[in-house]
Amino acid sequence: QVQLVESGGGLVQPGGSLRLSCTASTNVFSIAAMDWYRQAPGKQREWVATITSSRSTEYEDSVKGRFAISRDNAKKTVYLQMNSLKPEDTAVYYCRCVGFWGQGIQVTVSS
């Protein structure tokens, strides 16, 4: 069983920034790929970004150039830096590790 705890969400104006964090309880964190997903109201959950154990990164097209995923293995934490936020980024954001999910955290982009 892996426990994942997200933090850092909230309300931000369009064009603003937030940094999400996800801390994992697993001892295999350093060798696991980590993912961020999001689910907007009335929509299916969608993949946002991935960082591998070797720190390679991939992004969904709509967030490329605005979001950055990173990790700190010593802290067993993955981050999602979100810049130039848009109203369409409003969603519940989830991290995933070895098939386990966090509880999700709300991000609302609104003026």
C-alpha cells in the first residue's frame, strides 16, 4: 500500500502560478515514475505530466511550456509547478505512483 498526499492547491487568478506537491510513503519512490493527472467537472480524468526515475519528463500538449514536473527523491516528493494558469486548468489534480492515487487537490483558476 502506497499513501500519497497532495498539497499546494487553491484559488488563483488567470496568469498566476501554483506549485503542487505530492509526498509518497513508499520506499521505492526513487525508482518509480510519478504522474500527475487532473479531472475537471463533468470530464474524465486526464494525464498531465510524468517524470521517470531518470528524471525524463513528458507533458500533455495543453500544458507544455507552462507546467514543470520535478522530483526530490530524498523527500519522496514530486512537484508540479504551474505557471500562466488558465481557467481551463481548473480541476482536481491527482498524483499517481505505482498504480496508487492520491486523494486529489482542487485547483481553481478564476478572476
